[in-house]
Amino acid sequence: MLESSKLKAKPSTQKAMAYYAQYHNTSAQILGSRLIISYYYMSVSLKEIAYQSGDAFLPTTIKQFLSRYIIGDSRSLFYLNYWSIVHFLSGVVISFFTNHWMIALLIHTIWEIWQYSIGMTRWNKRGLIDTVVDTILCMLGYGLMKKYDSHKI
């Protein structure tokens, strides 16, 4: 087992740990030892980190809630769950950053391709339908915001 006293952090890391420790009522040395030891014992692979990024690193309880079905179930080809609302809202958010629907579509398409590449979405009929529905919902959120925005006084 590694002894924390034998492990050394870089000066920049020590400075960051001291800053963090100041706001968490612990000493930088204790905090530093914990961080360095946890670094040596981390067994998280890059593949797991990439997979977690597909859910934007959300806590498990939130992911479980968002995965609840509103329409359909786990056997249905077509379904809506609370992630569908997130896709709609992502279109709303994207609308604040661009006035071009093609850019909004491109941003969402890149996200969907990322989810396929990390294995979050399966390459089957259900995955394809899910991707199409997610994209429609995103663009619906984008379009409604642009329509609302154009009618402002």
C-alpha cells in the first residue's frame, strides 16, 4: 500500500489543493494525500469516462429519473421519456446561440453521433428511431424559440 507521506504532488497541484482545502475545512496536506492516493487507485478507464460523458456526467438518480418512460416502454420501438424533454430543451438553449437552423441541427447531430460512438445508443432500429425523435424534438425546441423570438415587440 502506498504511504501518503511518500507521495508528492506538483507545486501547481499543491496550490490548487490548498485553495480547495481553505473552503472545505481540512488541511491541504490531508486533502492532498487523499487526492494523490485516489489518483493511484483510480480504476476508471477512458472508455468509462467517455461513456459517462454521454449523460453529461449526471448522477445516477437523475439518469434513472430521466430514463422513465412517458409513452411506450423498453420493448417499444417508439417511446418518449424525460430525456425527450431534455432534447427539446437543448434546442431551446441552442436557439440562444445561433440564428441558423443548420448549425443547430449540426450541433445536435454531432451529439447523437458521439452517443453512437461511445455505445450509448445502439445500432439497431430502435436506436435509429430514438435518434430521429431526439433530433425532431431538439429542432422543435429550436424552431419554437425562433418563432417566439421573431414575434417579440
